[in-house]
Amino acid sequence: MTAIQIIFILSALVILGAAVMVVSTKNLVHAALYLVATLFGVAVLFALLDATFLTVVQVVVYIGAIAILFIFAIMLTRREMRDQGEQLNGGWGAAALIGLLTFGGLFLLLGNWRGFGATAAALPSGFDGVVELGTALVSTDAFVLPFEVASVLLLAALIGAVYVAGTKK
Amino acid sequence: MIPLSWYLILAAALFSVGLFGVLARKNAIAILLGVELMLNAVNINLVAFWRYGSLASIAGQVFAIIVFAVAAAEVAVGLGLVISVYRRRNTVVADELDLMKW
Amino acid sequence: MTFWSDPINFVAQWLRDVFTGWGWSSGLANAITLLLGALVLISFAMVLDIFLVWIERKVVARFQDRLGPNRIGPFGIFQPFADIVKLIIKEDITPAGADKLVYNLAPILSLTSVLLLWAILPLAATIYGTDLNVALLYLVAAGALGTLSIIMAGWSSNNKYALLGAFRMVASMVSYEIPMVVALLIPTIITGSMSVREITLAQGDGGVWFFIVAPLATVIFLISAIAELGRSPFDLNEAESEIVAGFHIEYTGMKFGLFYAGELLHAFTFGGFLAILFFGGYRFFGLENLHPLVGAVIFLVKALIGYWVIMWVKYTVPRIRIDHMLGFNWKFLTPLSLVVLMVTAVLNQVLAGTETWVYALVMFLANVVIGWITLEALRAYSRSQRKAEEPVVSSVAQAAHH
């Protein structure tokens, strides 16, 4: 049981435990905070996968912006300071069944794939993920077009969010 | 060493939990939380496939970054909509937002 | 690798040998050594924090034309210990209806987010925690964790004023992350790497300190760092005259002490980053090659000077209102930083192969030109504002005459 495996198992426990708490807790602000724990576990997983840039971007974008946005929205849309009543709707049994079927289906589908048990190849020496990523995002025969389209999407989302959520006189 | 299967099973489990959250919760914001879990599961899958498969092509990480951007855009607009609906109808329970039902 | 040239690695290797000598596996020995290293770094940061409390109180006293603590020990140097004892023996009150887990977790998270930054701070050429190749983004990420701790504190206190203070604080912190990221991108462009160690190395051995090459970036980083810290003039949170003490109203005793100590350490750490990114870090015209500890002393002196500048701004400038603060960020600082970024990127490519002094001179002149244009634009704007107000004033004066 190497140290890396122990770290993986710990972060997997945090991710899954916090995810289950996100979907089952009654108090919505707690759900948002459990989401933060899940996102942090995913960031640790990215670090294990040698994707260092994605680790810090996960923390900055997801935890530093999206989770805070969730917490603000939850606080702005509550009628009392406490949550009451059942948080699961009537069809939660069917939903649990669908979830289990999805997991089983994915497990069977991937299990029959020949590359399922592959181990990681060693990183080539002098491999700098950040430089590779940066070059790929702006070089014309790589991914500059999706990059620019994503920035247009973000601009559209910015204008849309400001318009939709702005107070109308 | 960690085989690829561990990452894939973890991502599948996280996706299933997110799917349960989307289908079974009443509050509109809780549904969006479930969507975030699903997007994170997808990201884990993408980066794991990059690391264990095509190390030379950085497409896995680029795809994950685009997913970050899309998730941020979707959360911003989605929460803006939820807040706007709350201002008008004073509720965020998804079942009660049935203005277009006949 | 003797003790004198590379103290950290020497001690780490010695510890690992001791552990494997006891029969432990090499993985476990490595893990325990790394844990001990982290503990030593944290202890150093916290001991420094005690010293910072004394510095803060003496400096604020001098700015306000008084003496400051001078009773406990020579020059009041044991005052922080008295503060610690006072905070520990205070009654620990948890407000009724507070969310206990989140309430207790918030100050711990706040201090943790500051201590995480010490992992990437290079004290000398061979004394540093780790050399991340995304260190500058890690700086922003640790700031994001601090933001989260503030909103946790504000919400879990079950207090309207705490929540209001937390909302305002988080809105301003999230807003000011953007000019900070853009200002951090400028040393990245000039160096070609986000690693803090690379940036420090690029500023010596024939390089110039980056505050000459990018003075506007220095100023923008300083302003957004002060906003991220939540210190005056951006301290809407601690506006005692307005919303009592903001998000830490309900915190007593050592929990408040954790917030306070975390804020001071955060200010010092940002002073350290200012020194590293723009003022050469542990370099000082070759003195640091004598011994790593000399480099560490140079770095600490520069960080203290940066911290002193932050304190100088705090105790001189009055507080800014929240809408002015956000307007300043979105209407002035963000466009300015984006313009500086674009000009720096273009000039960096144009001047790619030239000598250092040509590069530095052209960049400096470009920054001066941008700064001058900005000042002219601001002057024209304020002139037009004054003209818009004149007819109102003169007509009121005429009405008063009749």
C-alpha cells in the first residue's frame, strides 16, 4: 500500500462521502459546504494525476467562484433562516434506482474494455504540463478555436446573468 | 501504483450520486448542485484518460478546461434565473414553478 | 551538499537516514520527514506572527504620534505574550443558534489558507518549501480558501451584521482577484514561468528587479493585495463605526485571535510576495551567495519593508465606501491592468532578443506612457464632472441672491 494509494483512497472517501451528504442533507448551506469538500477532493485527485494547473484552477474557479456563488444564491433565496420540511421529492426511490443502474451500467461497460486495468506510464522527463497546455490552447493547429469559443460563451453568460438577475425598475 | 480502473469507478460513482441529486431533490439550487457533481465526475474521467492513455496529446486537459468554463457559465446563468424566479414567485421549489402548465 | 550550502536538504537527508536506520520503509521515512518539514515551516511562520503583533502595534502608535506598548519588557516586546494570555483566558461564547461545526471551522480555515502560502515562499536560494510550476495561481487559490472561510464565519454566526459584513467582504475580495491575477501575469510573461523561484532567479544575474520593468504592475498588485487582505482603505468589514466588527463580531477569545493573527500573517506574506515578485526576493547584488541564511535575512528585511508599506497605507488613508470600492475595481483597475498586460505581452515579443537594459528601458517607458495617459484621462473625466455640476451650483447661488 504505497503512500499514493493511501492518498487516493482517503480522497476518494472524502469525495464520495461529501457527495452523498450534498444530495441528502436537509440544510442547503451545509450541502454547499459539502460540495466544497467534494471539489477539494477532486483537486487532490487532479494533483495525483500530475495535472498541476488543473488542480489550482479547480480551487480558484470551482471553490473560489462557483461554490461561493452557490452560497450567495442559497442565502438570497431562503424564506427563513432555517430550512424545513422534506428535501427529497416524491420520486426519490426511482431516482435511487436509476442512479444504481447508471453506476452498474458504467461499471459493466468499462469493465469489458481492454484498457481498464492499465497502469500509468511515467511522465517523460522535462515534461511541463503548464507549457504544453498553454501552447495547445493558443496554437492554430491545436485548440485555439475552442478556446476562443469558450471565451465568447463566457461573455454571453456574463451579459445574460447580469440581465436576468438584475433588478428591473 | 493506481490502476486506471480505480479512477473510472470513482468517477462513475460520483456521476451516479450527482444523477440521484438532480432527479430526487425539490429545491432548484440543490438540482444545480447535483449537476456540478456530474461535471466534476466527467472532469476526473477526462484527466484520468489523459494521464493513463494519450500523454502526448494534451487534449484531455484542454477538454477539462473547456468543461470548467462551461460549468462556470451554466452556474452563473442558472443561479441568475433561480434568483429572478424567486423574486417573482417567492419560491425555489422546482415543483411549484409551473407557470406554463395548462 | 554540506550543511552550510544547503541546510534544508542536508537535514532532510539525515532524518531520512535515521528513520531507515530504525527499520522503517523508505516511503514511510519520506512521508514523516516531509511532515516534520511542514511542521517546522508552520512553527516558523507562527513565531514570526507573534513578532508581527508587536511590530503592528508599535508602528500604528508611531503613525498616530504616540508610543505604543512600552511596559512589558524592553520596548514592550513581550506585549504579544500578554495578548495571547488574555485571549486564551477569555470566555468562549458560542452564539445561540449558531451552526457549531461551521462556526468553529471558519477561523481554522482562515489561518490555514495563510499558512498554505508559506509552502511556496522562497526564503533563500535553497530554503523553500516546494517549487511549484503554478505557484502564482496557487497564491490566488489560497486567497479563494480565505474568502470561503469569511463567508462561513459570517453565515454561521446567526447575526445579520456578520452576514452583511461577510457579503461585502466576499464581494470585494472576489472582485479584486481579477486585477491581482492580471498583475501576477506580468512577471509571468517577463520570466516565461509561473514558478516563484524562476521569477526570483530571473531578477538577478544580469536581470533587473521587476519593479523597474513593470512599475504599474507593482502598484496594481499592491492595491489588489491590500483589498484581498481586507485592510484599510478597503476594510469595510472591520468598520467599527459602521457594522461593528463585520464577520467576526461573534468570535471571542482565541478564535478571534486566530482571525487577527491570520490577518497579520497574511499581510506579511503579501509583503513577502511583493518583495519576491517585484523587488528581487532574497537577492541583493550578490550578497545572498555567501550563505543561504544571509539570503533569508535579506528576504525577511524586504518582506518587512513591504509589510511596513501596507501598514503605512492602512494608517494614513481613510476608508472607502463599498460602492466606490467596487466601482474603482471594475471601472478603473481592471481595464488598466488589462491594458498593461496587453502592452507588456506585445512588447515582450517585439523585444524578444534585445539586451537587458534596452528591454528594461523600453518597458519602463511604456509603463510611464500608460500611466501618463491614465492620469490625463482621469483629469479629463473629473473636469467633465465638475462642469456638469457647475450650472446646478451657480443656479442655486443665483436663487439665493434673489
